[in-house]
Amino acid sequence: MTAEMTTQLIVIIAILVTAIFSGAPVMAAIGGTAVFAMIFFFEVPFFDHFARMAYQSATRAEFLISPLFLLMSEFLSKGGLAEDIFAVMHKLMNRIKGGLAMATTLACTIFAALCGSSPATAASVGVIATEAMTKRKYRKDFAIGTVAGGGTLGIMIPPSMTLVGFGILTETSVAKLLIAGILPGLLLSGIMLLMIFLRSRLNPAIIGEVDEKFLNSDKYKPDDYAVDLRNPPPEAEVVSGDAYKALIRRVWPSFVLILVVLGSLYMGITTATEAAALGAVGAFALTCLNKRMSKQVLGSSIQAAAKTACMMIFLMVGGRGLTFVLAYLGIPGALTTMIAQSGLNRYVILCMLYVLWFVLGMLMDPGSMSLLTVPFLFTTMTAGLGFDPIWLGIVSTLMTEVGMITPPVGLNIFVLRAATKVEMKHIIIGVWPYVVSLLLGLLILTIFPQIALILPNMM
């Protein structure tokens, strides 16, 4: 890399970081950085080209994927389906030690396959599950940590807004990215279930199974629990009988919707955009079928989906603009050459990228973290070092999941703090075992990348 390119890169990064930490919206920071870089470094600013590129990017058919999947998510979350799924999972897992926490993770896994949003998954399942666990003597940090960890699955298991954004930004197949997220999402869910199983047996106090010796020792801290373990209230009955059958009747169509959306996408019957439309229509029909559709639900769902989709469009336009600037200056190619000639093993460079993502995820919005780094590094990691673009999309999404629950800026942490009565100190303590679980999943996917690639390679 020449001295001129190094100077250009430093200036671009400095403008971007300054804009973000000054409080500017991320979409404005990225787009503004691209415009300033054109003014500073281009002989001709190419503003007309930037405007055409922005229009072409924002009107691509792929941009319909996000609002349609978001609309699907809004219908389902506002239609109360998360509560029904949790009740069914609770019934199935009730006899297992730590079963309520496992039911929460399974409910998050299923709702993630209908939702595509991590905060929506955490918020929809969070209030119900946290209250149910803490009332049944679960320690507050364990209960809220389970919800926070399970909520991250919403951006891995398709439909995933993060994977859609990665595909649009890097011009990678969105359909293959969505299908690639299935097995890694199930792997992460399985790791969390195993972790809950082991923790519940190694430390029964986290699920409220204590003896007199524990209650009379310094280990028992009443503030750790929502109920007094010395005089606990009677436990609520698990749904059964006719009520449980009614729940099953309401929930099973959602499994059909998952199979139809993902199955049609995998078999090539529909494009990603058509699958998203199918999901939105199916979610609307399910909400109507369960008699939970109202004028208020319809209006608020459309408004929320439109608001989030517009934000994502501006983010993508800004990201594409920054990518164009970097490519015009030749920085990605120069970085690729420099790294290739450095003699470093490509996995050493990958680990350095993981560390960068982890640190950035602690300091900024995780989605923005990925969007900011991908334009700089995508060409280097794929063309230069030979990593599969689909696999790179999966691991970058996994690191976004880590950022979702990593203090001090973990988005799911603040969502759950707002949605529940659990104090921030318990939330921060509770999320760390799930950060470890996600990093274990990252290690497995790094060693065995075919877990992410086997399904898209069969399409």
C-alpha cells in the first residue's frame, strides 16, 4: 500500500469515527464520510454517479426482502404467538431440571425462524419467560441471561435481517445466506441448551433448588431472586388439558409457515423476495386466524416495518457509497496485496478480525459494526485470503450476535432492561455465559466451515 493510500485510509477512518462518536446517526455518518472522501480525494467528485447508485441500490428488488420479513415479524410478535410458543415448550420441557430455561431457548429458536430480528425475539419472549422463571425461583441473572442469549438467535436463523443486509451490501446471494444460517443457528441453540443442562446440575441454586444449609449461609442473597426462597409462593400450574390442546391448534400453523417459507426458498420455487412476501402474507393470515388482528395491530405493524426498512435502506445506500469510494481509490486491492505479502497465516488474520469485531461490538451498535467493517475487509478476506463469502457472512453475523449481548452497548441488554423489571447488574452478570456459548459456536464454525456451507452448496 502506498503512502498516499495509507493517508487516504486514515483520513476516511478518522472522519467516520468522529462522525459516529459525535452522535450522528450511523447512516448519516457512513454516507457523509463517502461524500467528504469524494470531495477530498477525487479529481471529479462523481456526485451524479453517487446519486444514480443510491437510486439504483434503493430500488432493487432485494430491498423488498427486509420490509416484508419485518412485516412478518411485527404481525407475529404483536399477535401474541411468542407467548403461545413459550407455553407449548414449557409443557414439553417441564419435567427436566432447568426445563423452563430450556423451553425459553427453544421458544426463542422457533420464534427466530418466524421473526428475523434479535431485539424482537428477546422482547417478545423476554417478558413472558423472565416472569415465568423468576416466579418459579430461578435466579434473576440466570433467567434474564437465558432470554438475552436465546434472543440473539433471531439474526442467525432465517429470516435474518443481518444476513439480508450483508448479501445486499456485498452482492452475495441472499437466498444462499439465509439457508446457510439454518444449521449454525441450530448449533448455537444446541450449545445453549447443553450449557443450561450442565449449569442446572452443577449449580442447582440458579434454578431455586436449595436446602436449609444454603438458605442459612452467606451464599444466599435475597436480592438474587425475585421471590423469597425461605417462604416461596405456590407455583403456577403448567397449561394442560383443553387449554393445552387449544395452544397446539394455534401454534402448529406457524411451523407450517416456517417450512413453506424456507422450503420454497431452498428448493428454488421462490426467490428470497417472494419467500419474504409469502412469509408476510402467512403471518397476517395466522394473526387473523388466531383472532388477534385489529386495526391497531395492522397499523402499528406496517408503521414499525416501514420505519425500520427505511433506516436499513439508508444504511445500505451509505454502505454502498463507502464501498464505491474505497474501490475507486484502490484501497481494498492494496490491503489484499499487503496482507498476502505479509506472510501471516490467513487464520491469524481471521482471529485478528474476530478480536476487532468483538471490541467494536462492545462499543457500538452491532449491526453498524458489521456494516462499517465489511466494505473495508470483504475483498481482502474473500479474494485475497480465500474465505468463502457465504461463510464470512455467517461468522460476521455470529459476531454481531455476540455484540448484541456484550456490555456496555449490547442492544438486547437495553431491550430487556426496558421490557422487564430486572436490574442492569443482574442482566450483565447473566449474559456472560451466553457470550462464551456464542464464542464456542464461532470456534466450531471456524474449524468446520462446512456446517454453514453444506446446505447452500446443495441448492
